[in-house]
Amino acid sequence: MGKTSRLPPGFRFHPTDVELVMYYLKKKVMRKIFCSEPIPEIDIYKFAPWDLPERSSSRSGDLKWYFFCPVERKYLNGARMNRATEFGYWKTTGKDRPVHYSEELVGLIKTLIFHLGKPPRGQRTNWVMHEYRLEEKYLANNGVQEEILLGRMGGMG
């Protein structure tokens, strides 16, 4: 984890939500090999958000960074995810947004805001993450057990 590959100069990585879910995330959970690795795998919850841009594959100057992240549950048998870091926590905001492909629900996007400190009194920051996940029915129908998320981050900490 944490391995990054530098992309060629001038390369701009601007995938759509459908491309992120149906190509990158789907391929990752199905354990397919990418010809290049524009998205590194890293446990983003082991880092403060301001430390993550340097771990990104993209050096384009854009204020968006992409990471695959394994899912860590808060409780062994629970559904809640552990989104705490050493410096704070990622708090969900708003409703999950659907990602449709050929009129079928294939994924969901959750928006999270980074808060410094401990809940419930954390201080909100400008760091935003959009968490992409495959729709659970899709995972079950394809026998996929390992859960991996794709995070798109941005902000001005």
C-alpha cells in the first residue's frame, strides 16, 4: 500500500463518476490489473488530509487527488465504517448520490468533511472527500467479498 507511480507531464486525470465506478473501482475489486496506476492504494485514515496530496499519483497541480482505500469497520460485526484519523475524523454530510450506468444503479457517492479533534466537538475544515463505492447488489451478484472504496479528495486545509 502507498505505492505511487508518477504520471507523465501534461497528463490530466479527470474521470467521470461513471468511469470511476465502472472502470477503476470495479476493476480494482475484481482484482484486475491496470496498465498504469493512476490511483494508488493507501489507507487514507492513517494520514491527515493535508499529508495525502504528496501520496497521490497525480502531480498536475489540480486540487483533486484519488485513492483506493480498503474498508475498515468500526465494529467487527457492524456496518459502520471507521473514518477516524490521528488528527480528526471524516464526517458524512448530505445524502448519498447514485451513479447510474445504462439506467442501472451501479454505485453510490458519499460526501465527507474532515473535522479536527474528536466527535462531536470537532472543528470543521475545508477538506472534502467524495467516497465512491459499488452498489452492494452488484458486489453480491459477482461474488466480491473484499470491499474497497475510491476516494476523491480536495481542499485547502
